[in-house]
Amino acid sequence: MAWNQPGSGQDPNGNRDPWGGRKPSGGSGGGSNPLVDKLQKVFGGGDPDGEKQLTRLLLVGAVVLWALFGFYRVEQAERAVVFRFGEYSKMEAAGLHWRPALMDNIRKVNVERTEQMPLNATMITEDENIVDISLTVQYRIADPKSYVLAIASPESTLAHATESALRHEVGSAKMTQVLGEGRAKLAQDMLPRLQSYLDRYNSGLSVRNVNILEALPPKDVKSAFDDVIRAKEDKERLKNQAETYANGIVPEARGQAARLIADASAYKQEVVDRATGNASRFQGLLAEYRLNPQVLRTRMYLEAMESVMSQNRKVVVEPGGASPLLYLPMDKLNAAAASTTSPVPNSGAAQYIPPANTGSLRDVQRPGRSLDGAR
């Protein structure tokens, strides 16, 4: 029967009571919580055992939810810094972990990713010139605990430390070094100094590399410095050209010198060999000369005259009884005339000298005459 039907659950004063006239317990004022009353009706209708079961169920559900929300995962490249009630507790590596929810706080840090921080600064050099420098710093988180706990803002600390190290290195160098080839050395010298600053601050950062992107003079004097740089480039270009020319000339000169030395050595050896041969020949003639001096003198004279007259292109005809027919060696005379490069006065195929009186003709040059005939 419904509670709002007539006569059901009414008190003597006529008030309707949905609980069958029974007032709920829970206060002297007679007030009740509708949600609690409804739950009590579902779990036992106000029975004390049902209330205990409800309490146990709520507690078990709360514990299960608390345990489920305590699981967390740390990636392979990360490290987890665990705080318990705001105080550092431990550090967890990669994997699945559990923490007491609402008691521990987790902060994950990536230790394998390389970060990059840009920096633009205006510095003064050793020779009191101003340069504008742009650079980037590549770094990693080496110590997660120090990175999280030691300093409030690691990136800001890194920027200030980088500027300090850069100012020290630029202040110890001249402007020409900073603007020219000295930038690479500047970055190399700056790296250990910057790392020492970060270690002193216990920042937990590890600097991997420092790259100086640009080093420029102030805009007001940039054109003058561009002229200086172009002059230096022209100097290096001309120097390289001179070295290339020298590298081509010097080996050639050395080759010519070596060739001349080889020719001189060959000529020297030829002269020595010829002299040695002549000396040996004269030694052989000496033995023959001792046996018959007159014959050897005549032989040597005839050989000398044959050697000299064989080079002559003139034919001499002597007067005296001789045959009127004269045979001239025209083939040899023409060959000798053709071999000459410049004209010679009175040089022809042959020179004929008429005899003063009739007589015999005799050619002084007798080709084909041997030494045996002279003997």
C-alpha cells in the first residue's frame, strides 16, 4: 500500500509518515538526511548490520580507488623524482611503479633529450671593440635530482652562466680573432668554463656543445670591417696563387737541373773514355814505331791527310803528263754542296784549274787509297 493512501502511516495528528510511523534515529531535533535514509532502506531498512556492511563497502571502494590511482609509468628516456609530503624520497628508473596517492608527488625528467638554448649578447673585446655574438648551447639533464632540487630555474641559470663564460673569453681576445677564424677556438675554450660554472651551481646540467653562429661588428662600422675582411681574403687568394706557381716552377727547374747534371756526367764520361781509348791506341802505335819508325810516320801522315782532304769539296788538277780524261767525283761533290746551309764563295760542284802546259793530270785526293798501298 502506498504511503500517501488514506490511513496508511499516519500519526494521530493526521500527518503522513512514509516510514510507517517509525521516526528515523539520528538526532533529538527529529531531522534526517534523505540520501542516508534511502540507502539505509536499500541496505536493510535501517538495520544496524546493514549500516556496517555499507560502511565496509564504502571503505573497500575507497581503498581500491586509492590503490589504482597510485600506479604510474616512467618512459625509457625519463627518470622520476619522488617527493613524499613535499620532501625528496627517491628516484625511479624506467618502468611501471606504484606510489601512495595523495602522499607522494612525482616529477618526471627526460635525461636523453638534447635541449638547445639560443643566446644573443653584445660583448667588448680586449682591444676595446664591441661585437654582437649569436650562439646556441646544446645541453642535457645529467642529474635529475640536482636539476629539480638544487636551483629554482635551471634554464635561467644556464643563460647567465653562458653569458658570463662568453664575456670572459671575448674579453681575453682581440676583435679580429673573434670576427675571423678565432670563433671556433672561442667556442672550444668556452665549453669547459661553462661546464665548471654549472657544476659549481650544482645545476645537474651537462653541456654537449657550444656553436657560435655569428660574430658581427656594430652596424655603424660594419662596412669598414667588410673591407678589411675582403682585403684579407684577397691576401690569402694571392698567396695561394703564388704558392701554386712556385709549386709548378720549382719542380720544373729541378728537373732541368737534374737533366743538365746527367748530360754533363755523360759528356765527362765520354771524354774520359775517348781519352782512355786514344791513350791505349797510342800505346799500341808506340810498339810499332819502335820497330819501324819511318813506315809508321808515313802511315800516320797519309791517314791525317786522308782525314783532312776527305772533307774538302775542291778538286786540284796538277800539270804534267796525264790522260786528257778527267773523272770528277760528282756524286760526292753534289752531296757536299747540298749539305751546306750557307753559301760559300767559290764553292761549286768542282773548281777546275787549267794546266799551265800540257802534261799528265793527277788527282791529289785519291779516294780508296789504303794504308797497305802506302807501305
